[in-house]
Amino acid sequence: MLASKLREALASVGLSQGQFAALCNVNPRTVRRWVAADRRTPLSRFARLIIDDALKKARHASQDRTSPPEQGR
């Protein structure tokens, strides 16, 4: 996983690096390294699901803000 995708996902769900480390059951230093792109992020399936869900929600919210309001019939 790319560091930029991880940073985007954490920001979109409002998770700190420490909170994400706890969810993944890893040392917070490890997450800092992932975010800094010091190494490739070997995330577990659970963590990938969290990130993918967060990105989908962020994209959906972004689309809602840019779509014109629906008019009543």
C-alpha cells in the first residue's frame, strides 16, 4: 500500500496514527514509518478493509458536496 493512500484514509476517518496502530495491533512507530513511506505497508486484511471503507465514504461525501441539489417533483 502506498503511504499517500494510508495518509488519505486516516485523515478521512479522523484516526490518529496511534489509534490506527492500536487497531492494527502494531507499535505506533511502525505506523509512523508506513506513513513516512520508509517501507512498504504490509497491512493485514482487516486494516485494508478499514482503509478501503474510509476511502469509499470520503469519495461519496465528496461527490455529495459537488452534486447539484435534487429538485422536488
